[in-house]
Amino acid sequence: MGLGQSWTDPFSNHTNITNVGVSHQLDDLVGVGTTPLELLLPLMHESSHHWCFLSTVGNTISAINSRLRQQAVERIETAASSDVPLIQGYVASKVATEMLRPISEGIALTMEFDSVSQDSNFISRPFLGVGRAFAPGYALDPAMAAMPTNAALTSARMSPRGVDRRLNVYADRLDAEGNGYLLGYLSARSMMRSLWCASSRLIKEADLCASYLRTYIYGDWELVDLLLERDVEEIRFANAIREYISNRLWDVTHVTEAQIELFETLAAEERPLADPQWAVALRYDADKAARGQRRLEALAEKLESLRLPDHPELAELYAGLILVDREISKARPRVYLGGDDVTIQVEHGECTVRLEGRTLLASVPTDAEDGVATGSIDVYYDSQALDARRYVHICSEQQGTIAFVIAGPDLSGAAVHDFSPLYSAHTVRELSAVYDSLVAQAVASGHAGVAVAHFARGLPDVCQSLYLDVATRFIDVRSRAQVVETLSRGACARSFATTRTLPRRRR
């Protein structure tokens, strides 16, 4: 399983974990402690990306993208309307996503390779998710989940497949020709080392340490305030975001032990993100944070107030956008475990799901009409829930949702969940791509399209330079250039007995 084959989309937060075979693993995927061990590290990696994107900053970028799609459709209706808000929203989304991409990768790799929980009162959502999947009998109690989850992770990391995944990262190049794995991982580890200097306890509490780092970056309401600023010229706006994130990466060296302890308390108690104590723990400006919260609330109101135009074709386009964005919004907290194309037979109020002649599910209650149709089956779990239930969505190409099954051992008294998809995960991705193409066209034809495109092309080099400095922060300045040159030649790869080739990074 190549490291670069699985992926998580920052906007929809849809995860894709390779080598999940629903046809022979469905029972294992919906059970507690029964998920195949070979999926542990990929699940930890992608659920950590999912965790980063399901955050204050991640949700804001997703909301900006939703508004961008609305504005792109509006420009079709009214070609003469100003494109300034659209361009500014695009700049906010593009610059923030690119500038945060390496640290997101670094946090995911750190969680995959290094996360462990000893005696902290707080356990991260990815760690709990892995506990539910791989730690039978303990998954519902966070404190009890730590020991078996630590053991499962250790076993997976020492397996041939686990060693191979780590070596793939070490074999990456550190320069712009690399895939970003080694650069992101070393940057995250360097920032964690800064946190160790503040609190040596974090050396043995890697889950807590990575959690602080993730929330320090992705729980930053001051960054939200900046991303929703609109009274500024586009290139100046892009530079302001770049400079803020750069300063934020360096400011981690000033985090104190008291701030880390406060974070642990707030996180363990699940304090509301609007609590002003978060500003103290995460070192951001409380007044700007409050303004950012108001700006995000205003954006949410705009997203909900989209009106349908009189023109029939445009009304259909708008209506489709509303449905797709609502599907994405509902699904963002859910981690997608896997799915497949299936045959669905409905008869007398029950459906049977078959894949390649094998019956996956039978006697599932449904209100759908009788008949046989092609469709899909998708399996999720709720990353925010503390229980072990799974969601199984059965969807027909002809009728839409056929059934939505809540599976798991702890369902007594459970109400039907509000997440009931209209479309399959694959259909949502296809429809979403149509609206994303409209955004790209609108930006390219906008008044600042050329300048913004030029700036965007230079972002990878800007990120490369910034994260190289972060990654090598603790290397003596006299030997730093030589170390960077060595790693940029992919020298680590030559120390392995076999040649390892990484797939290109998704951009």
C-alpha cells in the first residue's frame, strides 16, 4: 500500500483509504476491534488529515469554498457583477490551503508513526477512532482505550508494511522535487521538539503533543478573522495570509508549559471553541478571534440565504449546488472507510445488497419501490462520536437512498442519526467537481485572474523555503546547508537495499 495512494480532500473532508475491500471486509469494518490490522496506519493517517480539516480553520476554508461556488454560479446569472469578492475568497482559500498543506502532512505522519498516549486526560479523535477499530473490548472508554491502542499501533509500525511506509517517507527528497512527505514530517517533528522544550512530559505523550500542534494551527480564530477579511487588495491579502502563517509556525517556540497544561484541560473537558481561554492556551488575539467568529457566522448566513433565480436552467444549477453543499456539510464529520458498486434488489419492503454474486446485506428495511438496480454501498463512522457505531449507506442510481443502516454493538436507545445522505459518495464527488470547474473559470476570467494565477504559481517555492527553515530549526547553522543538500539529493534512499519510488503528491 503506497503512502500516497490514500487521500483526504480538504474541502469535503472525504477520505479515500486504498485496499479496503467491502466485498470481503464489510463485517470487519462495522465491528469493534475487528478492522483488518493492515488498515490501521492508513486509517490513522487519513483520519488525522480529516481531524485537521474538521476544525475552526478547516471549516472556515470549506465555507469559503462553498461561497466561491455560489459566487461562480451568480456570475453566470449576472455577468456584469463585481468579481472582487470571488477573487478575494479564492485567494483566502488557495493561499491558506497551500501554506498549511506541509504541516497537515506532517501532523498526519506524526500521528501515524509516533502517536502514543500514556497518562493524559485527553485522547485525540484519531487515536480514539483507531481504538474503536482495532482495540476490542476497550474502545468505548478513552482511558481504557489507550493501552490496547498503543499496542496495536506498535505492532503495525513494526510490521513489514509499517516499516515500508516509514521508509517511503525517509526516501523522499527534501527539496521541491520531493513529494512533501519528508519536509512535512521533519517540520512537524521540529515544532514538536519546540513544545518538548516547554514541557518535557510531551516527549512521552506524543498524542497530546501532536494534538496541541494541530489545534495551535487549525484552531486559530485569529487566522479565521484574517481569512474572512475582504477590505484589502488581492496580492496584499495573499501576502498577509502568507506572513501570518509563517509567523505562526515560528511562534510555537514561545509556547509555555502553562499554556500546554491549559490546552489539555480545555480539550479534555471539551470546552466550547468560543471560550476565551482557548486564546490563552493557543496564543492568539482574543479580540480578533471574536471578530472572526462574527465574520464566520455572517458567512454561514449568506450560505443559507441563497435564492433561486427565475431562469429555469440556472435555477436547476443553483438547486444542485444547494443539495451538493448540504451533503458535503453533513458528511464532513464522518470518516469514510470504504465503498463499492453493488446490485440492489428491493422486494416487499426489504432490500438485499450483492457484490460479484455474494450477498453483503439482506432483509434491510426500506421504503423504496420493488425492483433490481445498480448502486453503491458506503461505510462511515462519526469522528465526533464516542460510541463505536458505523453508518452503512445503500444508494441506487435510479431511486437515490434505499436504506441508511446504523450498525454497531452499542445502539440501545440510539435515535436515528441526522446524517442521511441523498447521494452516494462517488456521485457527490462528481457533482462537486462540476461546480469547482465553474469557480476555476470565473477566477481565470476575473479582473485579477492573471496576477492571482502568477502568485499561486509561486506559492510552492514560498512554502518550500518556509518549511525548510522550520524543519532544520535545531540543526547547527554551520552544518545546515550541507544537511539540506544531502537530504535534497534523496541521500536517504541510497541507504536502502531496494529502490523506493513514491507516487506524486496530489495538489
